[in-house]
Amino acid sequence: MIAKNIYNTVWKVVHSNPNLRVSSLGEPIKVSDPVLIEHCATSQLLASDKIAYGNDYGVEYEVSACSHTTNNKT
């Protein structure tokens, strides 16, 4: 544990539609709205590989701060 603030631990919730991200800043989020979780220091999105892992609490997915991309899409 570190007593000082570290920017590497800051995340923000952004709208999934890039055209609405700026206009939706500071607005409440509806439960039904799809969102993205972005790491503030690197601008990488939280991603999941969608491989189910069983543990004592049930089935979970592994997540990482790595944007998955394809050849024609980011």
C-alpha cells in the first residue's frame, strides 16, 4: 500500500459511442447504456477474453487493460 496518490490507478467510464463521449461527460449513466472503462494514464480500454474461469465464487472472465484490435478496426 502506498500513501500517496498514483495516476496509474485512475479509471473513467465513457460512453461506448465515440460521437457521444464529449457531450455525455458528467451526465448520469442509465443502467441500460453500454459503457467502456478507460485507464486514464494510458487510454487503454478494459477488455475481456471471454474465456470462463471457474472459482469459489462461480464463473468469472479474465480482464486486462489492453485494447483488442483487428486489422480494420480499433
